[in-house]
Amino acid sequence: MSVKRKGVTLQSYAKTLKELPRVTAIKVAERGASQISTAAQSSFDAGQTVHDEARPLGTRGNVVTLKKTGKLRAALRFSHDGGTRIRAALRERYMGVMTGRFEVLPHGARLPARWKRLLDREATSTLKEEAAP
């Protein structure tokens, strides 16, 4: 079975994981959440959007670091629900604005291609671990 899909969303990825044995799917979701949290934080640290593009300029045309208090960076993480769903842990009330304006999280339905590759790699390695004697 292949878990690779084009134009994947976190919701559709969870449905794909349900095709796997439950314990394996939960491991993939847990590890995948950690992987994409790290990817989101590295894009943030590099001053890029989640799609690895330059972060949009501020309203005055200046480069925006988004690092004033460190709360936004700390809030950039994903978790899994104990099952196959991976979701953003939106702890700060202004995360929606940052998601839309500066793309610190995926805006809309599609995951960044790099994140999809991370999830696919995690699924493949977990499947190999589970299949090993």
C-alpha cells in the first residue's frame, strides 16, 4: 500500500493512515507531527513562509522577523490526537492572522511539498520497522 498522494491535506492524510494497521498509523501520526513541527520552526527561523519563499514584507515595506516576544515561535507546533489526526496546536489567539498574512502555517488546504515528503518518509520508515522481523 502506498501512502503517497498528490495535493495532500492533513485531513486526507489522516484518512490515508486509517488504511494502515491502527498501531502503525498512530506511530506515523505521532512521528509525523514532530517532523512537521520541526519543519515549521526551521522555516520560521529562516524568515521564510512554510512554502520556503521569502516572508512577505510588513505594512511599511520592512522585513518582519516576528520574534519580538518569542511566543509565536514557541506556538509553532503540531500534535496528534492519539489517533491518526495531525493538527496545528494554535495556542495564541493571533495565530490565524500570522497564518494568513505571513504563512507561518499552511494557509488553506494544501500542505507544503516538503512537509508531504517528510510525512511520506516517516510513513515509509515506520512501515519498514513494522514489517521487520
